Amino acid sequence: MNNIVLFNYARSTAAYRVRIALNYKAIDARLTDVNLLAGEQQQSDYKSKNAQGLVPALETPQGVLGQSLAIIEWLDESYTEAPSLLPGDAWQRAQIRSLSYAIACDMHPLNNLRVLKYLTEQLGQPEQVKTSWYHHWLAQGFDKIEATLAGGNYCIGDTLTMADICLIPQLFNAHRFEFDLSGYPKIQKIEKHCLSLSCFKAAAPEQ
Ligand SMILES: N[C@@H](CCC(=O)N[C@@H](CS)C(=O)NCC(=O)O)C(=O)O
């Protein structure tokens, strides 16, 4: 399968997830940048492709798909020659989804660009309130994740899964906002290991 295009923004946590998945599955995709700070995600030529007006979106031979976890699962099911990002039996796959959703559905939405902008621009809150909001919700999320981890190199089991793909970009974001991660040794261990892997290195926003 070819003709895959990722609508991407380097510092987008959700797009970073998909870049890691593409690298891990060795899928050749073209990256097209959507400049979030310039508001390109709201412009009609992008919204005609992805009505959700967010990145990432993936152009496939079947159409354009939004939502990073839907994209990752579609890639996983469509490119079966590469190792699965949801390996194991039904219980293990459910655990992978549970952790992935804890990050992507519970943590990330509270701290993304449009929510933070609403706090400062519409509600008139100063930067320190924004930072306090941001750190509060990160701590809530990371506390729960740390408590569920076994202490290995990966979130679930002994191989890379969609859960690690959700965790590492969320940590990138936490570092960006100077969140103190010293109280999370199991999370830090996974981060150190994953960041040594080429699929993570090549997907990093600095790249
Ligand atoms: N649940 C969505 C979240 C997508 C999302 O919030 N993307 C952010 C960047 S990380 C975005 O496009 N923000 C633009 C905006 O808020 O206007 C996913 O996982 O793909």
C-alpha cells in the first residue's frame, strides 16, 4: 500500500504518536505540515480533508482518517507484515487500549492548544494559571499511570505497544512545560528505553 500522507505538526503530541507508529511499522508516508500556530487546521482547504480540524489526519487510498488512535489501529490492521502494536490476547489488547485511552482521552484533551488558548484568551487567565492547570492535570494522569506500571521497559508486557506510543509524546509535552517527572521512576525508565529506539528517535519533534 502506498499513497499515505500524514497531515502533521512537529510539536503535536497526537501527530507524534502516528509518526512513531509509521516508523515502527516501516511504512513509507509523506508528511505534510499543518501549521497549528498559524491556524491552518481551521482553514477550509484542510477542513475539506479532515472536518475535525485537528492534526493528525492520514490520507489513505480509502479516504482521510482523523484521530490518532483510530489511525494507529488502522495502520496496525492494514500492515500486518510488521510487528503488531496491539499484540497478545484479548485481555492484553484491552490493557494496551486502557492505558492508551488514559493518556489520549483523559490527559491530552485537557492540555491541548485550543483548551490552553481558551483559558488565556477567552477567560483572561494569566500564564501562571495556565501552567498550574497544565501541571495539575498532568500530575493526576501520571500518578495513575505510574501506579499501574509493572516497572519494565514498556508499559504493557515486554514489547513496544500503542501504550508506549501514547506515553512518550505526552512526556515530551510535559518536559516542554517544565513538569517535574522525578516522582515517576517507572515512567522515566520506559521513557529512557523508548527514546533509545530508532522509531522514536526518527519521530521526535526536533527531527
Ligand atoms: N484526539 C485527537 C486529538 C487531536 C488534537 O487535539 N490535535 C491537536 C494537536 S496535538 C490539534 O490539532 N490542535 C489544534 C487546535 O487545538 O486547534 C487525536 O488523538 O488525534
